[in-house]
Amino acid sequence: GIQVEQSPPDLILQEGANSTLRCNFSDSVNNLQWFHQNPWGQLINLFYIPSGTKQNGRLSATTVATERYSLLYISSSQTTDSGVYFCAVRQVGYKLSFGAGTTVTVRA
Amino acid sequence: NAGVTQTPKFQVLKTGQSMTLQCAQDMNHNSMYWYRQDPGMGLRLIYYSASEGTTDKGEVPNGYNVSRLNKREFSLRLESAAPSQTSVYFCATRTGRDTEAFFGQGTRLTVV
């Protein structure tokens, strides 16, 4: 199956800093999502982005499908951005596979 | 419009007990999924239902059964709970293979 690797595994930021999270995948995909799991365990949809660039407020994402990676940008980070960020891609058929996540801690 | 609703939110079971986790969606989606999340790990697929009337195994199906009761509801059953099944369980839905998936709030299950 498709391997999904996220980096870095952990990220500590000072409030106001910018950061980039990376998701590499081992084969071409038609379906890629980014999620934020907040400290209470909720999975929040950030982007559905199989290709191209999208922006939502301080967050933006870019997927370069031909080069098999996606990037999530967090600008002017806030303490509410803390949590785990997951990317997920569709495997053959209907299965959605997740990376191991990047744990982000934003300090005030 | 509740989206994806899971019940219960928390459950403690004794080894060998059985229980059913419920998932209901009001998004009119065709596909439904059950995942488990263990500490420090991403989500792993247990079972899924591509459409009403079909179910298929995911990565970690052993010890679980599922029922797609109708288009709205997809249940996950543990027949004889084991401590290794202690986890957080998430239900998800989407319209088709290449569409956005939406998750419920999770069920935290502890087996003692």
C-alpha cells in the first residue's frame, strides 16, 4: 500500500512564529486531506487538497502530486494551533490511510 | 445538522464483555468507516462500508464485526473485549472515494 510519512514528528513554536509541516507519500494519490486533532481529541478538517494550493486564514496547504508531497503552512501561530496534524491519503479502493502525525506545541 | 454522531463517548468494559459502538450520520454520505487510534499513533482502519449493503475489512479487523444498518448507521461490535482493544474509536463518512471525509467525536474505550 501507499506509505505516508510526516515530518517533523514534533514541533515546538513560540507564539507568532511560522512553520511548515510535510507529508510525503510513496505513490500517486487522488485524495489527500489534512486534519488537526486538538488537545481534546477532536479531528478537525483543515483541507481536502489532492493537488494545488488552498488557503484558509492563517493556514495554507500545497500538494504537488507529481512529486508526491504535500505541505501545510501555519503562519503567526497561536496557542490554539497546538495539537497533532495528520495527513491522510486514499489507498486502492476506499481505504484512507493516515501518517503518524506531527505534534505541534505553541508556547505563549 | 449534527454531522457524524458516535455513542457512547466513553465506555469501560471488563475482559470478555461485549458491546456495540454506534455511528450515525445525517450528511447523506454513501461510505462509512471505523478507525482506532492508539496513543502516539495515527488512525488505523478497522472496517468500512463503501455503500449501503456492503462491508469490507480494513487493516486491523480481528476481534471486530460491523453492520451497516441503513445508509445513516454503521455499528462496530466487540464480541469478547480484550485489553488490546483499549483505544479511541472514530467513525468517519464521505460521499465517495475521492471526496472529503468527516469524523465523529470519538469513543474512548477502556478494557480492564
